[in-house]
Amino acid sequence: MTEIPKDHPRYESLLAREKVAAGVKMGITSIQGLIAQGRGESFDYLIGERSTKSALYAERAAVAALLLAKNPVISVNGNVAALAPDKVVALADVTGAKLEVNLFHRTETRVHLIIEQLKANGASEVLGKNPDATLELSHDRRLVDSRGIYSADVVLVPLEDGDRCEKLVEMGKTVITIDLNPFSRTSRTATISIVDNLTRALDNMIKLGVELKKERKEELVKLITTYENKRVLSEAISEIQENLKAMAAEVEY
Ligand code: ATP
Ligand code: MG
């Protein structure tokens, strides 16, 4: 990896880029994953590279849903494994969720390497190597584990593809997504849409996990029953608008 100086004004963003590029070199991230990261970066610019109020509200509800779930599962793809393997393992630990590798560009080698990457970051069990169930999809993201995504009541699917998200919602699951693009099909179909950068969202969710674990069950239920995803999506778009207006006002003619 290229050494990024810590005082570089775009340190976080450049580091993330290096991590995804390293993921491709290691064979855990697909080459298409680079494009997905680039699209995410552009939305992050528009959002102002911060966790907005609506994102934090969605993150709180998402953690409550994971904590209350009977069988919560976190789905991991090549970008997630490259960018935040330690953070998904920490979130799984704090919420009691299982980890399952699920890939659009699936090869057995990539599945193996991602599982090893998660284990090197402290995961004890990772599903996804021997899928024994299928979702009604025409691509490899259909391959799932009956103990994991297939039977899960709550699934966190960071950096998801729209059609699988739709399918999981159709199956009656609570689907939590992390996607910087509020216009994607993923964001528009999820039960809880977190419009935030993966690494910021996971950091927030780990902290919220520690905090909400101490809450009474009724408080967690209240966070979910009062949660309004349509409002979150609408606010996420308004937050972009406001950020753009503020930036336009700063430009000197
Ligand atoms: P959809 O199928 O939901 O309409 P898409 O086809 O436009 O989405 P995909 O390539 O399926 O997009 O998924 C990648 C998504 O992940 C993009 O919307 C991108 O904004 C988002 N993304 C990429 N990197 C990050 C990141 N680091 N943090 C958060 N979101 C990200
Ligand atoms: Mg897509």
C-alpha cells in the first residue's frame, strides 16, 4: 500500500481507496469493487463527508433491530472485507450477529480469502463457504446458508445490490443497508437505509451497540416502532441539498 501522510487533507478518503485497491491485489475484492467505491466517494462529497443527523437516527434504529433479532446476520462482500474487516467483526460481537460472505462476483477462492481475512480479524465462525439454500435470484448472490441469511429475521447488507435487497425484503426480513447513494434501489427498498460511509457507519454502530445493550427491551422496541424510513431518505436528500447550498454560498465571484 502507498503510505498516505496523516496530515494529508484527504487522508481518510485516500486510505479507503488504498484499502480497496489492496483488496483487489489480495484477491478479496473484485475489480468492479473499485468502481463501487468511486461512486460512494462522490456521494460522500455531496453529503459533506460526515454522518448526518438522519444517518445517526437510522444507525440507532438499525442497532436496536440487530439487538432484538432472533437470528441477526451481517452479510460481507469484497469491499466490506477490504475496508473494514475489524469493524464488521466488532459489530457482530457486540450485537450477537452471525457473519456470512455473500458475493455478486463469486469465486470459491474469493470466498475463502474473505473468510480468512475475517478470521484474522477475530471472527470465530463465518458462513458462506458451503451455501445450502437459494434466494430467487439469477446471479450468485442467490447462494446463501440456511442457518444464516436464509433464515435470518434481520440482515445487515452493507454496499448491497438492489435486487437482492428487494428479494430479502419480499421474504419478510428486516433489511438494513449502508449505502452513500440515497437514490439507489438498495436505499429505496431497504427497511432501514443508512446513508453514510461504511467505515463511519460501522464505528457509530459499534458505539451504539455498547450503549443500547444497556437499555431496556421496551426502549429498543420503541426505537423501531417509531422509526420512519421514508423520512430518513427524504432528509438524506435534503441534507445533500443544504450542503450544496452552503457550498454554493461560500464560492466567491
Ligand atoms: P442499486 O443496485 O442499489 O441501484 P448500484 O447498482 O447503483 O445500486 P452497486 O454497485 O450495486 O450500486 O452498489 C454499490 C453501492 O455502494 C453504490 O451505491 C455506492 O454508492 C455504495 N458505496 C460504495 N462504497 C461505499 C462506502 N465505502 N460506503 C458507503 N457506500 C458505499
Ligand atoms: Mg446494482
